[in-house]
Amino acid sequence: AIDQQGPINYCKPSIIQNNGYIYISGRDYKFRPIVVVNAYQLNPAAVDDYFRATVFANEYIIENMFLPGQVESWNTIYDLGSIGLTDIPMSGIKKVASDLSANYSGRLAKMFIVNAPTSVSILWKVASGFLSDVTKDKIKLDEKADITKYNICDKNQVEVKYGGTQPNITQFW
């Protein structure tokens, strides 16, 4: 999916390098990468650019962080940034999520939805009733943004803002 000119030309570098929409922060106890997605930064007017940035990050992980010939997965911290339910760019998130699930099916180990407003927590309680136990086990909703309580990794692999001891990342790639 990445063109011959190189992966950084596949998407707008500013989305990857400058604003931290998506980046890798560490690894869990099984050496799976921990990917941070700051969903509140998604601009609905530029969904294709954000989708390409996500594809770039995913392909980078597959090419450089996974063992060749092995089926591997990643963990995702999906930060909603405490934005209100009406401010969440749902159409953009749906498009990106739909396209990613079609292309990277089976790659998700765990997803931590953090800094979620109470309204999202209520919606999750309703929606989770329709999901399989396997899917519900993969997705954790946390209003406080402390993923270390799930005991998937050492605290030094998680940024302070997500309950770990790693300094918050400011240079993303």
C-alpha cells in the first residue's frame, strides 16, 4: 500500500511527525507494540490524510517491528481527549475504523479507549451487550486513562499521561 517513493511520501508528514495523531510508545509483556491514536485530533475534512497516516504507521510496525512470517498484533490506546460526545468526529472515526478493520483484521490485541466522556461510557455499556465476549475482552473503556491497571506491560513502556512512568512523548517519529 505504500508507494515506491517511500513511506513518508504516502501521507502528509505533518500528521505523523508534528502533531502526534498516531505514534508508537512502547511494548507490552509479549513485545507487542503499543500504538497511541489521539482521535480528538482527527479532522473530518481530511479523513483520507489521517487514514493514510494510520496506514503508514501500521505498515511501519509490520515491516520493522514484527517477526517475518509470524502473525502478530498490537495494542492501541485510543485517546478521545475528554471531548464531548457531539465533538467526536464520528464519521471520520467510522471511516478509518471500517477501512482499517478490512485491511488489518486480526491485528488488534487490546484497545484502550481513554479520556472518554461519560456519554461514551453509557453508550459502550449498551453497545457491548451486542458484542461477543472475545471482542468485549479486547476493548477496555477507561475515563481516567490509566492502562497500567490492566497489567499488560511494564510501567516504563507507557507514558505518564496513561498511568506509566515513561515521559510523555513530544517527538513522535
